[in-house]
Amino acid sequence: MILPEQYGSAGFRDIVLVSRTNGDDQGNQFTLINPNHASYLPLHYVLLFPYGEPGWHWGRTLDNREGGHQKKNLSQRTFYRFRLHPRLDEPSTIFQAQRLFQQFVVDAWAVCNQNKLAWIRSHQANIRSDLYHGLADVMESEDIDLTRTGKRVVLPSSYLGGDRFMQQLYQDSIAIVRHFGKPSLFITFTGNPKWVEIERELLPAQTAAERPDLVARVLNLKVRDLLDQIRYKEVFGPWLGWVWTIEYQKRGLPHLHLLVFLRTDHQFLTAGNIDSFISAELPPADDTINQELRGIIDTTMVHTHCIAQNGSALCMQGLDPFIVQTCRKGYPRSFQEETIINEDGYPTYRRRNMGQAYTMSIRRGGADVTALIDNRRVVPYSPYLSLRYRAHINVEVCGPVKAVKYIHKYIYKGRDRATVILESDQNEIKLYLHGRYIGPTEAVWRLFEYSTHGEEPPVMHLQLHLPDQQPIYFSENEDPVILRQRMDSSITTLLAYFKYNSENVDGRGYLYHEFPEHYVYVRKQGWKPRIQRKSIGRMY
Ligand SMILES: [Zn+2]
């Protein structure tokens, strides 16, 4: 297998076969095989498909369960999803392959993704026409430099996970903040490889790292349950909206970053109210429920990375462990009798010095060190959520508005990059592929098409253009008569906004960006009064 760094154009992954039968003919010795070829899987993963079972190819179809004659094509992603479910009537070979299984899922996702990128590469003309009509995606000043039109390869914002996509999500979430004001809670939820739902399904002697399929499926279910708890069970109070993203890391499990908007009153930021749902103390092990909670907090919510002067911890980067008192995350904190809201808007949580402590033994520099853990090292948590999910769930009250922008930048910072290569040409697909890093859990997450982000209420992107400069889509060989009709009937959200207000009086009090809160845009019909579900407008 030849990777793009070694040979060929970026994004092209060649499998080269050497034929044994025509060894005499030197010229025809090598054959290239496309990853979409039916023999790609058994040739590349000889151990996983020992009988040469064919992989996905264009001709694969699904049974039509309704009994009709029409055949439905089997998509590549669906095929890999099918393979990623263990079955009782076939051996579980691929699930026992450990690291080879990890490589298999990453490769499967890369192959599916490749086809999408190939499509984007071959449709640059359409993508660029969006860009230069000022409609979409203006992210960099180079975007409007027309002299480079021919050379530039654009990865559009519709490509999930690309830089422009993350930029759009960031703008959407800022639009939600503009509408509601600052969010109430900031929650980070990390999967726990020791979850009983994962351990129960592991094959003998397996670890969770060897089964990214199980980890992704269980984490996805728990994330959805957590979102339901906040939205429908309203465990923190009346829910208004949220923005969330899933962040994958090179090592460790994916995180959920979640900003929750609640309908709060002046009572919300009082010490007593905060103490009722956030704690930064080790729970007293005085009854069975608290004993259980204590076990969870001890193992998931204590900041131990930098304990015993561990200079190599991430939170100690650039700090001298023998001089500084606290790490970059501020641990250990000081004891605190009562929760207070500081002048700068940040709360300081209650961390009483009441003898709740335990010692733990940590291996550092070849020796065992004993460290004392007390309330100063507890990461703020919600007792309810910690008991329910048995994982690292950091729940904090959002600080001042200026902190909100930082959190947004942090959660939309984009993916981990393996390497950054500076390129003189403007090929965003190449740049993306060079910097791309796919981990096994992310690969499974994307193959299963689990959500990677969410915004509520939805943000509608409103078009802006000068008179008679709205974009019109047509292909080069379009009939001029049809083109003329299309030009005459072309309508944008902006034109429809003027039209609605010239015909109706009820919407004239609203600005363009406020319109989606009260009206819904129906394609080809224009704006209609909104009956259900709220939306927020944002101009490009
Ligand atoms: Zn630390």
C-alpha cells in the first residue's frame, strides 16, 4: 500500500499488486487496484477475510423488502456499517484483530471519505461560483482574489469537519449567544472505557481500546441520553437551547462539549442555587448512594495529572513543578467555605476543609509516591449526572460574556492535526488531507453517521446581495430559454423578505436577521408566518 506522502497526488491511496504468474513480463508486473474494488478488502486485510470474501463495489444492491422490482444500491458506508456489527452466525474474526481492527475501521472511513473528497475536487467550478457571488463561506481574504481562481481548490463548508465547516458552526453558535445572551452552563463529558455496557460485550481478554465500535456506540447512546435529560427532563431548569460538538483526540476517548442556555432568573447565580446542582467536594460516604457516588468521584473527577510535581503532565507544560503552586488548570485550588460569585463574574465553588481526604499511590520516576487527595483537587461536577453516567462530566456555571467567546473558540477549534505542512499552492483538500488525523473511535462514529454537533434553535443563513446580483445555478450547456425563465423566477431569502413586506404589514417591524424567529422560509414560495419551532437568523 502506498500512502500519499510517499507517492502520487494527495488523497490518493494506491494499492499496488505484483502478479506472480507473469514474472517474465517486467513491464506488466505491477497492477494498481482501486479501494472501491471488490477485492480491495481481502487483498489488503488477508487475515480478516481469509476466504477472499468480496468487499464493497458499485454493483452491490439491497434486497427490496417491499417486494418491488426496483433495486436499491448499497452505499459504501452502509456496507462497512454492516461489517461492524458482530453476528452470531459468523465468526467474529475482525473483532478479535486488535490493532489490525483499529486500522481496518480507520481505513474503511478513509475510503468512504475519499469518494466525497474526489467529488468535491471534480466540482470546483460549482463550489467557486458560490464563493465569488459572496453567498457562502467567505473565510479568508484570498477567497475574493479572482486572479487565483483557476488554481485554488476549495473545501466547502458543507464538508463536515473541514475548517470552513467549523468556522460556520462557530458563527452559528455566536448567533445563538447574540439571541439568548450568555449560556448558563458549560459541560464536558468524556466516555469511560470501564462502562459496564462496554465491558459486558468485550470478547475474552479484550480491552476497550481494541473495540472502538463498542466505545463509539455506547458513548453515542449516553450522549443522546444526557441531551434528553437536559432538554426534556430539564434537570438543570427550563431549557432554551444549546450548542454542542464532539471532539476526538489522538489518545483517549472523544469528548462532548456542551453549552446550555437556560431560562434563568436572578436566583440562578446565587450561592445556594449553584450548590444545589454543582459540587466541588468529595461526597461524604455516609449512605449507600453517597458511597456509590464517592467511588465514581474518586475515580473520575479528581485532578491528579500534576500530582507529586509531575512536570510532564499536559497541565504543567512550561511550568517548573518545584516552583509553581498550581498547574495551568489551577489545581490544587484553595479551600473555600462558601460558594461565591466573584466581581469578574466567575464563581468560586465551595471546597470546605472538613477532613474529607484520602491518599493515593502514584508511580513517578520509578518510585511509588503517596499523594493526599482532598477537596482542593475535585473538578466541579453534578452529583445527579455523575451517578447516572459514571464518567468524567465537568459541569460549570459559565463565566462572564468574554469567557463565552473563549469557550466557543475552544470547542470549535477543529480537529487534532498530525502535521502541518505549509503549501505554496492553494489546495485546501490537499492541506486537509495532509493535516488529517483519524482515530479508530472517530472512524466508527463517522461510519455510523452519529451526530458530531448540534445547535438549538437552528440558525438560518440569510443571503445578502446587491440588486440583480443574486446567484443563479446553471450548467454550461443550458438552454437559453430555460435559463431566462430561471433568472426571472430566481428568488433569495432577501428578495422574499422584501416581497413579503410589500404585500403584508405584520412583518414590517422586524429587521431582516430577526425575520426567521417569526417567519419560516419555504423554497420557491417565500416567507410564511411561523407556527412551530423557533429559528434564529444570521447573515453571511
Ligand atoms: Zn494539573
